[in-house]
Amino acid sequence: MKRLLLLASLCVASPLLGQSLDPRAFVNTPVGLNFLVGAYAYSSGSVLFDPAAQLENAQLTIQGPLAAYGRALDFWGLSGKADMVTGAVCLDGYADYQGARATRSVCGMIDLEAEVSVNFIGAPALRLPEFAHYKQDLLVGAGLKVTAPLGQYDAKRLVNIGNHRWSFKPQLGISKTAGRLIVEVLGSVTLYTANTDFLEGLTLQQAPLYAGQLNLIYTFRSGIWSALGGTMYGGGRTSTDGVESAAWQQNTRLGLTLVFPINRHNSLKAYGSTGIWTRTGSDFDLVGLGWQYLWGGGI
């Protein structure tokens, strides 16, 4: 039972770093189980600037703690969850803008992320005694992630921690179990509202950003599980006061995740990712370490 609970753990991504790799984004979990996650993430590279800003040779570091809470839910007989992620980070670095070198050093809150997801095939809502007999085969789920503009933002600056706009990310996930291996495919589109206070009053708009993700997840007999994943995303062309940018994003990233069970309530998660190919947009390296505590749901 302990191994089953840890396999059903909530995987919290790093919302400040754009298109993240989210293995086991859709998974069956005992109804009523709560997740509390604390993590520390560090990234370096060309991260957190918009192609509309026309920045070049960017080298930024972002680091800080993240916190998340999640709860497994029963949606009229279907399993699902709701979760929320927040954090405070520091950004430091430089970039070239119109031929001049600019530096930036700032700390603040990131934009708040909240998500609701439901598994509508292959994952019925189960209480803990029933969950002990559950075995995943084919699972299909969908979710909606909303990002609220609550992070640090200065309209006089090109580089900020927050984005000063809402975003909405519907996502569809399919996973298939084959022994100890799970193959997971995710597809999503991110929709953005306008930032009407970009560079002291300009209006920044962004077209939808489309993403696909493939994760290979393997569970060892000890309960440790690992995931090797890749994501590709494109689109997201921007315009400023109606003038469209020539740049549109096209990026590929590769990531690795390891989760180590400690006991029934606790586990550790180590993760990292790097850019493989970048046409336009964020190209950065990321590493992080997280701790997860489970309670409720009868455990």
C-alpha cells in the first residue's frame, strides 16, 4: 500500500520556467488524500523574457523556494485533483537591448498557478481500501491550469518575475501501463490575455502556444520511480500595440525526474531539464529538489 500511495504522488512543476515537463500529470489517487510540497529550484540561461522585448545574449539566473498544495477529489465517480503552486524567487543577470547591455536584480513572488484535472477513462474515484486493488492500464484525463498575475512586475522593466496577465492552459493526457513502464503523452494549448501595461502603457498580446510532451516512467521494486521526458512547443507570436513580431517560439526540451519514497507520508523528488533546440524563446537549464508530505484519505 505504501508503494501505491507514493506512486500516486502529485508532481508539481516549476511555473516560473515556462513550458515544464510534468510526468504523471494524470494519475489515480485515493479520494481525500492531501499533498503538501516544498521545493527549491535553480535555473540559468535565457529565461523569463518575451520575444517581443527584443533581448539578445541574455544570461539570467532564477532561484528560490516553491510551495504547493493538492487534494484528490471525486468528480461524480471519476478521480481527479485540484492543486495550487506559489513561490518567491530572485532573478539576477543581464541582456542586450538595442545594442546596449542592461542588468537586472530583483526578488519577488511568482505568478500563482491553480489547476483542476479529472481522469475520465481508466481511473475511477476510489477510497483507500478499494485503491489497494487498483491497477492502472489505459488512463485518459483532462485538466485546466490557470495562472493569475500576482507576481512581481514593474512596467518600466523588460524583465520581470511575473507576467502581468492571465493565462489558461487546457491539457489532455493519455498514459498506458506495460509492466513497470508507463508511456504518457500530453498535449496542451496556452491562451493569454493582453498585458495592457507593457513598458509603461503599451499593449502586449500573444498568440496561443501549443505543446506536446512524451514521458517514459519506470517504477523499481523499491518504490523509486524515474521519468525521462521530452517536450516540444511552438507558436506564441507576440504583438505590441498591434505591430506583430517576426519571432515565434519553437523549442524542444529534455528532462529527468527521480522520486524516492521515505515512508508512507514522505518522499523526495529530484528533477532537471535542459534545452535541446531553440528557435526563439527561453533556453535554460533547470535543477530542483522537492519534498512531499501526504496525509488524509485514510492513511
